[in-house]
Amino acid sequence: MRVRIIGSGSSGNVLYIESGDTRVLVDVGLSARETARRLTEAGIDPSSIDGIIVTHEHGDHARGVSVFARSHDVPVYTTAATREACQFGRFESKMRFAEVRSSESFQIGAIDFHPFTVPHDAVDSFAITIEANGTKVALVTDLGYITQLVCDRVRGADVLILESNHDVEMLKICPHYPWSLKQRVLSKHGHLSNDHVATFLAEEFDGRARHVVLAHLSKNTNHPEVARLAALQALDQRGPLFSFDAERAKKDVQEHGH
């Protein structure tokens, strides 16, 4: 399985998954043009995409879905509630849809997808685990807190992509955000903080994943190094079994920006 983060954060989220001849995007939160540009830059033909999965309707996950799907004739996999909330309008008749449920598994080509609901301020938001050829990837972003269901579903993942959106103190003093937005982000239907991630890694993480990617970092209320150090300190509490190569982690942050 090949996994590539095309975009992550409030500017737009796109995840590319490939196994065999199957190529899938999870969300297209960047513009269709920018998504196509980044795919091409990575050596991926945009017209080769077999499906787009839309996890929820927020713009940083669905902004480029309509144009990309129509431009490359790609079917869109999403729930009925999310499809309605996306308000594709007059373009909807020119798009192909495959309805899925936020708690039922489905398959696209050679890849199995296992969605599960998460607490977020969207109509039917879900996270997802992805399996092919004996490899399991967990994508868990856009949720206010880590539920027991999340803990159960990500066990056994070889790759864990986990939201680490903000540092609580940086968020509280951020001059760019009104208090109403700060309350939303901090709520149980908002976004995960570095503290949430640290608690999960220290208490619930099974240690299986060889790669833990911190995703959906805020540009205004977080910093890659702050998030990385919080995660590393949490892993250190678990002892040698859960120790992490800090230099390798730092290199990953520098290369991928997450």
C-alpha cells in the first residue's frame, strides 16, 4: 500500500491511497487545480483516481470535490447526509455518487474501507481505517475528543494519521481567533489538541504503528515542533517498547510538514 498526504490543515486536506491498480483520495479540501498539481508533482496521474471519499462537508475537506470529480469523472463516496450538506447544487447532476454509511465497511477496487463515527460539528462525520494486502492505515482527524470507539478501531494499525490540531495555551492567546471560534475548537465537537494526543499515546496507544503522523496542525495555534515534542514525551512514558526515533520523527516533520 502507498499512502501520501497531499494536503493537511485548515487550508485543505487530501489523502492519497494506492494498492495494486486502485487509487483513492480521501477528501479533496484543496482546490481541484491544486490537488491535480500536487498529484502530478508526486508522479500520480489525476485521471487515474478511482474514487473520492468525503468524510464530512466542511470546506477544508470538500472544497475541491465537485470540480475534481467532474473534471476526471471520478465517483464520490459519501453518506446521504454529507452529500446534502455539501450543497453541490446544479453540478450534482453531473457527478457520480456511491452512497455509503458512516458505520458500515465498503470496498473500492483492491482496498477495504472501514468508517466509524467521530464527535465533530458536522452532520455525519467519520474517521476511517483502510486495509489492503495485510496493511492497516488509520486516518483520524476532525474530532473533539478520542472516544473508546476510536481507541478500538485504530488498534493494530501499521500507520496512524492522527489530528494534533492545536496547543491549548497558544489557542487561548491567539489574537486572530474570536472567542466563539476558540470555544468551538475546544469543544467536544471541535478538534484534538496536543494534550489529547499525548494522553492517548501515553494511555491507549497499542504501539503497533511504525509510523505516527501528526496531522491537521493549525498554522496559528500550533507548531510542528511543539506537537512532536508533546507526542514524544508521551511515548517516552511508556518505556523502551514505545520509544520513538526522535531524529527520524523530526525529519518526517521537515519533509511532510505534519
